[in-house]
Amino acid sequence: MRDDILEKLYSNPVYLDYLRNHPKWYYYLEENPSNYSIFERKVKEDLKITTYDKLERAKKQITTISKFIEYFKLK
């Protein structure tokens, strides 16, 4: 595997852990280093760390808090 790809992987423990749990990506990254961007996107989708996922989590938290506030206002 190319040195620049290895540096990127070792600098991000989340990506490295994902790679160790999904070894097929060793092959894909070794064969074609340009697959790194696809690898990044796949990691973010599987671990739900995309911007969309973060916004959805925040939305759920706000909804929960607003329901608690409404509940306590009624009492």
C-alpha cells in the first residue's frame, strides 16, 4: 500500500479500526489507491458519522427535549 494512504489511515484511528474489521478494503486500497475517497465515504456511512447523520441525531435530541418541556409545562 502506498505511504500516503498508510499515513492517512494511521492518522485516523476510526478509519484504521474500520479497516481492521473489514479487511476486504486492504485489497481495494492496495489495488487502486484512488479508492480511498470511496473508503472514507463507506466508513462514514456505516458508522453514521456523516453530516446528515449528525443533523438527524441533533434533531432527535431537540425533539426529545421539547417533549420533556411540554410534559413539565402541563404539570
